[in-house]
Amino acid sequence: MNQLITPKRWLWLLLALFAAGTVSAAPADKPFAEKKVVLQISDEDAYKQTLVLNVASNLIKHYGPDKIDIEIVAFGPGLRLLFAENSNAPRIDSLADDSGVRFSACENTTRNVTAALGHAPEFNPKAGHVSAGIVRIMDLVEQGYTLVKP
């Protein structure tokens, strides 16, 4: 049997590696983080969207920005939190810039919203993108993150 990897197999291997990398982005470099938390937002209620940001802020106040690693994952109706025009945009910017909180938008939901609107929504520039929000949460939990859904 030929053990050589053909150009076609190389292409498939590279595509598979690229796809694996897009499913879960690497966590921020916080070598001294004692706690790791993933916050889920899947609700369009403005109160709950503000609440998830409050929880992140309270965790940072308690542990300090270098002692806790936080990612907020938005999917379903909660994706609206990460839209550019969301009233919480200044808080998102502050949490990302000052405390290293990561924000992840679900691409599955984005495709559905794009189809419903007839155009892609504009996102907050601090929002990263993951292929599936629930998969991202599961991956982070597997890496030792605590899931909190305020």
C-alpha cells in the first residue's frame, strides 16, 4: 500500500485542521487565572443580556481580571447582545478591553438571522465567531470551565 500523501489528501488534511480550529478559538492567555467561567446568553430579553454582563463584572471585581478567565457565548435570540447597535456595546467594549472578557457569536444563529433579515447583521467589533455556540460551550466545559447561565 502506498504511504505517500497525495496533494488531494493534503488538501483534505489542511481543510480538516482549519475547520477544527474554527470550532473553538483558543482561550486568552491568562496564565494566573484561578477560575474559568463560560457565561451563556441565549435569551433576547434585554434584562437577561444586561444580567450576563453584570455577572461578568461581579466575577472580575471579586477575583480580579488576571485571576479569572471569562467567555460569554451568545446564540439563539441571545445573539442580539453582540449586535453593533445593542445598548450594551460600551460595556462589552470595556469588559473586553479592560478585563480580557471574550465574546463569541454563534455562526449557526448568524446564518439564520441573515436569512430572516435578508442581510448579515453588523456585530460589535469585540465579538469573535464560533461555528456553533452550544459546541463552544461544551468544548469550554470539557476544558474545565464552569458554565453559568444567569
